[in-house]
Amino acid sequence: MSKQDNEYKRDKDNKKDNSKTATFFQDIKNLLSNNLLFQGEKQQEGFILTGSGQQEEDSKGEERKTEQKKEPSKKPVRVQRTLPKEDSKLHQEEGGLGSLLVDFQLKINKKYVEEIYSLPKNKDIVLREFMINFNPPIHAFAVFVDGLSDNSIINEFVLRPLMFFHKNKEIGIPDLAGFIKDNILPGNQVDVVENYKDIVEKINYGGTVVFIDGSPKALAVETKGWDRRSIGKPEAEQVIRGPHEAFNETLRSNTALIRKAVRNENLITEMFKIGKRNKTDAAIMYLEDLANPTLVQEVTRRIKSINTDYIGDTGVLEQFIEDHPFMIAPQILGTERPDRVASFLVEGKIAIIVDGTPNVLIVPTTFFSLLHSAEDYYLRMPYGNLVRLLRFAAIFISILTPGMYIAVTTFHQEMIPTDLILAIAASRQTVPFPTILEVFLMEFAFELIREAGVRIPGVIGNTLGIVGALILGQAAVQAGIVSPILIIVVAITGLASFAIPNYSMSFAFRGTRFIFTILAAIFGFFGISAGFYIFLSSLASMKSFGVPFLAPMGPKTRSEPDLFYRGPVWEMEERPDYLNTLDRRRQPKVSRKWTEDKGEENNE
Amino acid sequence: MNEVRIGHSEAAALAIICIGAKAFLGFPRFLAKMGATAGWMIILLAGIFSMVIWFGLSFLLQRYPGKSLTQITNHVVGKNLGLVFNGVILIYIIVATSIHLRLFSEAVVITALPQAPISALALLFLISVWIATHLGLEALSRSAAIAFPYLLIGVLAVLIALYPFWDFKNLLPFLGEGVTAVVTNGFFNITSFGEIFILAYLASFFSFSARRLRNVGLFSLGFVTLAFLFIVIVYLMVFPMPVATETLAPFYQLSRQIFLGRYFQRVEAVFVLFWTFTAFFYLSAGIIVSAVIIKEAVEIPYHRPLIPVLSIFIYCLALTPGDIVEIININRLLIVYGWAIIFAIPCLVWVLAMIKGKRGGPVDAQQQEEK
């Protein structure tokens, strides 16, 4: 054996030894792990959401590659018809469909639609193919969303005329879509569309779009017809005197309700789409000859500038456009009453409506309009004032009563007449807690009953209030946990907080009450005074769309008798000064002409 | 120019509340000590004197429309001397505000919370004032205008509810300590109306003309003089002479006297709500005016960042005196000699402006150029 062979053999043996040691260690490791560690199958939930899989795993570079690879299957084979580059830039920002146009060939269009709506996976979308009865017959198809569109309208006013009328008509018309729109389709809203972005918008909002073979344009027919709640009664703003209509969830019904109340050609409805993913329809309504143009501009600017995914309610929109998100009082009024919106519109304010919500926003809003109710104006002046007086008293009661009670019983006992203080002392004799704890216990219980009452289904909800309030209160007193006088205090406070006509404002007052209670518990009346000072300063510093929140009281501007006291309707001659409306005068100095006429007649 | 614009009613309300706030402290007693039964004449004379001075000084303000007294001082005497003049005024306002912070806190101890530590009460005053001043001068003046009528109703309610105790005989002898005492003290007491200079130092924030500012000032002074007169006369009528010089918190004593049947008595605690409210306005105005003076004297763009510093400084200064007696003595010194600063310096600036023949013209032109 040569030297080389020996070396080779040694190497081989070494390698063998090395691999042997490696397997030996591997065996030991396996032995240890088998005996010391749990080897059973990992128990998993049925399904764990771990992100969107492929997309997350792929790096950015790979992402691009897969997009490129996927493209042939995603997009039709044919070269796409698109808008010129300058136009398409605009559209591309809004979504992928921006620049895509309707094709001449029906099968290409079908492919587009199938891809856009992921057909046939997506079962909501109906794609109905048919022949238009021309000579020779032309292939066509209609697309609509099942449930959003009215089937009978589609059958009667889209398919029927196209399939049966104008039988054997010779074709050779250059603008086929235009001809069909003008001569065949009897629907009251038919548009010729050629951009897929518009087409998808129409289909998504209940329309039916008809594609025709050989035509580079499609027809969008208005066939909205989903199930909707009918016009009902207001839930939160009920009145005895005055209309009983309330808004519902459909934007168009709501705009119609407002237009019905304000029959004026200057009533403008501007439409917007908010939200990138959902494109919620929103509208602003105002009287063009009244509303301050800069105000309209500001409202439009704020709404248009919102860049978000989804806005489903005016409550969300309100938070996007309000001036002071961290202040306790709301700066925008939400109402469900068309008559109220109408009265604000003729004052020169602006209404904001969002599709899918029965609450309409009013801007700008002042503190006082949040405290007024529609009924104040419908009742005769003395009664209206009585109601208002009661309501303003309710505000103070709801904010201050628990605080006052604590301040008086803890720090300023000299204020209470002797008999009463003896009664209070006797009733508190068995109570083991300090007054502040007692108040917080009961306030907490009350708020709990209120919140539970809202969440619990109808029938039980009503009874819960009675059960909660009566039995809990009675039991608490008998158990000696709270004093009977406190039950009265909490009950009156709760009642008063429900007398505030605006839902948001009543929340604001309820929140403030707790602050006042704490301040009163530490500093007595001095604490209440400090709280009031901060509250007043914060209200005075706020603005709603450029209008001071406490206007016309702070800053003092000219105003009609309609703040705390409500003057006679014929005395309210001018619109609020703070709105700077285009037409200040609401009615002439003498609006009751008959009073003058009578005088003249007598003179004669 | 400032973005904040304050209307004339807001300005007047703020001035009236700030001047009038001292009526809830020992001021009526102080007058009773100075002029005995003729204490009310002192305040009448002091009111008239201060109105005359304000009328004269308003010509200085009219020379420089849209400019505050700080800016005018800077313009008339130059920046360096202006810094000294404005600095003295600033120190005066800071000291006056801290004295009042202490006095108001002491008054809360006397009237409502006898066991509370003075530092805690001063702290609550300060926190509220801090928040309010942070929210801005506009908010402050607006809330003053809103609160003013209710505060007035509160004061009038106390005075009128005391009607059964009014005794005109207590106002005799008519001339009290004598004509000389009345006239001299009448002049020295103009310091009590020194807060009217809030209007002059905030002049750059007003949306109205300098001429109107003069009228606002005159109206405020006239109104406060009448209010003081009413309070002092009622005080002297309710409390006979030796007693009137001994009450620690005269207005509180007045409200304690109210007895309108079994259920409407001992309502003094309710009036804590009213007078502490005026205290908040007084302190807020003190802090915000100090901040504005600093801003305009050294020409920095904002005054808001100065507020926390000033607040804490005033708080510390307020707690420095040992006890209430000490602080009352300091306050007496301030009332008797304060005019030498708060009235004399603006008068000096006025005289200098007249001698130098300086007017607002060049400044305005410069301002327009800047625009």
C-alpha cells in the first residue's frame, strides 16, 4: 500500500469517526428530547388567523414579482382600453379601476366584470346574459347586485324592452348605447357610462349596468330597491306638538324629507364620497341664498380632506370634523327630526347627512341650540318659556345637586335649617360610609341601570328600570347602606339629566357632574365655584366651525329673544348675527300685517 | 396685532369685576377705618379722582391707537428705560396678584373651610386660574361678560336682603373723621381703582377704538364707584361704627346677617360661590396681564408659555407672608402707596410723550409696512 493510499484511508477513517460521533450526539439529543420533552401533537384551535399568508411571507421584491406573474391571469389577455395618462393619474389614486374603459367586445367586458366582482365565487352579483332583439340580434348582458336592486324594475324596464321591443330593427347606428337610452329604456334615470369606476359605483349602489356587444359604452339604469326601514317616529327627540317624522337610514329618503320641509329652489344638496374602502355617500344641504359661503367652503373642505377607510355614521364623521375633540361639550348638533333640520337651514346653518344613519348633523352649533328643543317653538310662547325654564333648571340640578348635597352636609351645615339637618343626621345614622362614597355608590348604580336599560332587549329593558330603581333603592336604604335623602338626591339628578334634549349634551353634563361632586367633596362650595369657573372658561374658549360656542352671549352679539327666554315668534325678526348670513332679515319689523291694517281701517 | 379681539362689553365686564373683587375682602372695613362714618365719601372721591386721571391718560392711549401701554412706554421712553418702567409695573401687578391670592385663600378659610390648609386652597385657586388663562384672554373676557350680570345679582341680593337691618342713623356723624381725612384718603385710595389699567395694558387686544376705550374705562370706573358706594353705605348702616372696623371679612359678615324668615337665613355659604368667582377673574386677569406685559415689553411672539411660570411664582410669593395679619398690613401699604406706581408711571409716560411730542403715527406706518 502506498503512502498516499494510507493517508486516504486515514482520512476516510477519520471522517467515519467524525460522522459516528455526530450520530452518537444526535442519538443522545433525540433520546433526551424524547424522554424529557413532550412529543405529542400540538393542540391547536380549529382555526388561527395568521395574517394573509402569502402576502406577509413574501418580501417586497417578491411581492412585485408575484404581481407580475399573476397579472396575466388577473387581467384579460387583450390590451386594455384606458384613459389618457393625465386623466388616469387622478383615477389611479382613487383605486385600480380609475382608467379602465368599456371594451367594444362583449366577452372582454364580461371577463372584466367577472374579475372585478370575483365571479362566480361572489354570489351576490348577478350577471344576466340575453339578446337584444335587433336585426341581427345583439348579445348583451346586465349586471346588478341581488337584493340591492329592485327585481321587478329590472324585469319590466330593463330586460323586457330590450328583449321584446323594436323587433327586427335594422342596426347600423353609430351610437348604439345612446340610441337605446333615448328610444328603448323607459327608466327615468339612465346614464351612458364608459368608465369602469363609474360602472362599479353604480352597481354597488343598486344600479343595473347593461353591456352591449360592439358598443364601447354601457348603460347604467337606476334600479335601487333594497329593503329599508320606513319613515318612523323619532326615538330620542319625541314631541307632543309638532311633526312625528324621523329620518331613516337611506340618504335619499333623508334628503327628500328635508326638501319636503324646505320647498325652496335655493336648497342645495352637495354630495361627497367619504372613506377609501367603503366610499360612504354623504351630503351637505344648505340654502344658497342664506348660508355664509365661507362656512360652506369650510364644511366642504373639512369633509373632503378626511382620509380614512370607512365612515359608517354621522357620529364618526362628527369626530373627524369637530373643532375641539378633547372638550367635554359637543360642538355639532345631531338630530333625527327633519323639521328641526329645516328650521336650522332657514337660519343659515348647514346640514350634513351620511348614508346609513338616521342622525343628521347641524353646523355650526352653539351651546344654546343644544339646549333648545323643537317643541319650544311649536308651543305657545308662555308654555314654551315654561318648558325652557324647567329645562335650564334641570341643567343646574343635573350638574350640581350631588355636589351641593355633599358640600352642604360635609362643610356648610349651618345653611340647613335645624329640623332638616336633624332629619338628615338621623337618616344617616345607620350609614357606615362617608357621604362621598355613598353618593358615588348610588350614582354608579343609577348609571349602571341606565346603561343596562339601553342594552337590554325591549321588554325586559323597560321593567329593569323600575326593578332597578325601586327595589335596589329601597333595599339599599333598608340595608342601611345609603340614606333615604340620598336616594331622593340621586333620583332628582337622574331625572333632570334626562330632561336635557340633546343626547350628547346630556352625556357632557353627566360627566361634569362627577367632577363637581369630587370638587365639592374636597373643597365644598369653593370647589364647586372653581369647577364652574373652569367649565365656563372652557365653554367660552370653544368654537364650532368658527362660531364661538357661547354666542350670542359670549361674545355678546345682536340676537333675537331666543336664548333662555323665548320671545314671541313674530318678534324674531333677524337671523343670528354670529352666522353672518347673506340675508339677515327673517321677517319685517311688522310681520303680523293684520295688526296694522286694523289700525289703518280704524283711522279711516 | 393680536388675533384675539375683545369687544367693549367684555372689556368693561373684566375691568369691573377685577376692580370690584376687593369689595369681598377687607376693603369696606379698610374704608371704615380711614373715614369712619364718611368711608363712603372716600370711595366716591377716589372714584372721581381716578376717573379724572383715566380721562387724562386716555389721551395718551388715543395718541397710539391699537397700542397697549407697554408698547407706548417702550416707544416713548425707549426700549431700555421702557424695560425699567414696564418692569416696575410688572412687579407691582405680580405682587398685587399674589397678595390677593393669599387674601382670597385666607377669606375662604375664614368664611367656608376653617380647617383647610391655606396652601391647598391657594393651589385650587391657582389650578383653576391656570386652566382659564391657558384657554386664553378671549375666553377669560367672554366668561367675565357672561358671569357679570349674575355676580351683580348676587351682590345686590345680599345688600337688598339686608334691608331690615339698614339704619341710616349709623351714617352719622356725616363727615366722619373730617374733611381733610376724607379728601386725603380719597386721593390715596385711587389705588383701589388701579385695576382699570388692565384696559390700558390689554389695549392691543381690543376690537374697538381708543376713544371708545376711554368711555369703557369711564363707564367701568363709574359703575364700580357706584357699586362700592352701595356696599360701603350698606356696610356702615348695618354695622355701627366701632364694629365696622373690626370685621375680618366684611361682605361675609353682611351675608351672615341676612335673616328673612326661618328658611332663608345663614345663606353666607351660597355667597362663597359668588365672591370666589370674582376672585378667579381677578387672579386670572393678574396673571394674563403680567404675561402680556412681559410679551410686549421684550417683544416675544407668545404670552402663553409664560403663564405656568408666573402662576408658580405668584403662588410661592403668596405663601411667603407668615400669617393673615402680615398680609393685611402689606395690602394696606399697597393701597396707600400703590398709586405711586400704577398711576404715576403711566402719567409720567404721558407727560414725557407730550414733551417729546411723540405720536402713534410713525409706529402705525411701520406696522402697516410690516403687514
